[in-house]
Amino acid sequence: MKKRIRNTSISFLLVVSIILPLSILLPSIGRSAGEQTDFKVTLLGTGSPILSTARSGPATLVEVGNEKLLFDAGRGTALQLYKANMLPGSVDKLFLTHLHSDHTVGIPDVWLTGSLPTGGKRAQAFNIWGPKGTEKMMLHMNKAFKADLDARDSSGNGNDEGASIVTNDIKEGVVYKQKGIEVIAFKVDHKSIEPAFGYRVNYKGHSVVISGDTRYNENLIQYAKGADVVIHEVAAARPDNESEAISNILDLHTTPEEAGKVFSQIQPKLAVYSHIVLLGGLTEENADLPGRTKETYEGTVVVGEDLLSIEIGDKVQVLHPGKEANLGGK
């Protein structure tokens, strides 16, 4: 079903796509000897709602084939794209895990700056996939920036097509399948908001899974089986925490020990932490996320940092910002 809403100066196309759930189990992933893939993941932002100058808001860029797929757009995403030598106009596909503000507050910057000549002047519409409510959110966002859109359109400094939006309210299942790329959305349990999704990206026999915000979740484990890389959220507080408020936050997320149980059942080549939430005075130095994870998982775990990149092929290569690449997986 398509619905076109027209402002005085710009077309705003809204499409609601209902995707049926998968009716069969995911096939096992096979790899042929010597196979190479054009498959790179960059953690643009690894933070949370907690204000930080070291960690930007949640955002993960998957470059696969000749496509750029953005998952979530938290605080500072447009700037992080710029730091990664990309302009926001080079991104026209955004997948949202859920509609909490720390995952969506960066959308206007990516969307609008990307429509300008100085931001890369997106050549086609900005496509967004997300849970129920995404269409409504983007409709109101378009109204909120109507004065800007009208002014830039009348002055010739905007890009009608690059500023238009196509939204897709999704359900669990395959939500995107083009050019050998398959994106699968699966439900997770973030408790405070429903639905919330994780995503799996498949390409030429390789795959990455992005958990989104979730508690320990069996559905995620099922959909992530056979993935090369699993990027998972994590939250931690001091073991002696007695704060009810902190306990309530932890109940929405996954502890390192719980994440280790998830990884143990998936057995990825590489497990990576992002959306890192440290509470109750816990710091990067004393959190010991890898040590706590090893209580339940013996594989390789990397604590993500902003602009860390992962190349996925026959081997999984991790490139830390400003450092040489190293083998991060099995």
C-alpha cells in the first residue's frame, strides 16, 4: 500500500511493507576455499543514551557489494560517517532496530545533510526500514522540518529526490533482498518497547548479525546460527550493585555473562560488543567486559570502539582506528 503526501515543495513518499515471517529455518552457511567477499562493517557509534565524547550514539554501517546499509542513527552519526571518509548523501538505506531516541536522534542530520550539495547530495530517496511506528515518526519528522525543506527547495540548494523518504514498517522475516544481499529482521526482547528487532545481513556465504537492544534472547540465537560476526549490545554494573534503578536498566539489556552464553551457542568467528552501557560508577578501565564474558564463553571477544572496522571474508580482519589490521576471529 502506497500513500503520497505532498508539501508545497517536496514529495514525501510513504510505503508500508508488511513482510511475512520466515516459515523455514535459516540454511547453514557454507564457504568455499579461497572465496573472497566485499563485506565490511564499521562501528560508527558504540555508545548509549549516556552522554560521552568517546562513544557516539548507536550506528553500524555495513558496506556489502556496492551498497551501504546503515543500522540505527544515534547521536553524531553524520559526523561519524564524515570521520570514516563518507558523506551522509552516500547512504540511502537505513534499518532501525527500535524507536528509542538514542537510536533515532541522528536521523535528521543524515537525511537532510545528505540531501545537500555539501553533504553528498543523495541521488535517490532516503529509504528506512523499521518497526511499527516508523512511518508515523518519519511523517512527523518531515512536518517538523517543512520550513527548511521549503526554503532549500525554493533557493535551489536542496535535492527533492534525496530529501524524499520511503518508509517500510516491517515484521520479522526478509526485509531487503537485492544484488545478492539479504537482510533479515528478527524479534528481540527489549522489554520497554515492542517490537524491537535485530538484523542479519547475508552475502555470498558470509554474514553479520546486529543484536540491537535486547535481553538474553533465544530468538536471536536461532537467527544468528552460522554467522561469521555477531555484534551484540552489553550492559554492566558493579557486582555489589544495590540500586533498584540500575537493576531495572540491566533488566532491559544483556550482561557480559549472559552475552557469553549467547556467543557459546552461536559460535561466531568473532563476537563484538557495541551499545556499551556502564552503570553505577563502572568505567572502561574497571568494567573488565572480556574477563566477565570468559566466565561463559571461551571464544574471541572484541570490545567495540567508534570507527572500528571488520572485514568479513575467508578470514575476519579487525582494524582498530589508527592501527594495523589484525585477525580478530577464528
